[in-house]
Amino acid sequence: MAMQSFGTAESYMNSLIQDYYKNANTRDKVIRHLASILANENYLHPFREGNGRTQREVIRSLGLAKGYDSEFNVELDDEMYNLSLDGTVH
């Protein structure tokens, strides 16, 4: 999503989540949809630091809705932390 489109971020995220509920019907599709939702959450949130726990809880809740549990240990995993930071720099 381009920076100029931030005004439509809420409707865009809602469409990603609706698409997830409608079309993520295999493990692979669940993973792909959740990865896309997380990447967009990471890009759209206004602060470089501070929203990670909320983002991870959204993803965990969406996964649970499809019968999958997830656990993020970003604080303990330097590679995951650095990839997450890199995803916010464009």
C-alpha cells in the first residue's frame, strides 16, 4: 500500500481480513494470508516501536479462528526482530 493511501488503510485491512475468513481454507493459505496481514499491519502502524504485541495478538486471534495457535518470541529471536524492523523501512 502506497503512503498516499493511508487514508484507506482501515478499509484495506478490513478487506484483507474478510478475504482471510472467506478464502484461507488450508494451512498454507492461512499462513500466506496471516503473513500478508502482519506485513501490512507492520507497514501501516504509525510508530517504529510499540505496536508489536498488538500486531501479534491480532494474528494469533485470527489463527485461532481457523483452528491454529501461534507463538511469537520476537524478543528472544534476533533474526525475527531484525526482519520485523526491516519490514518497516521502505
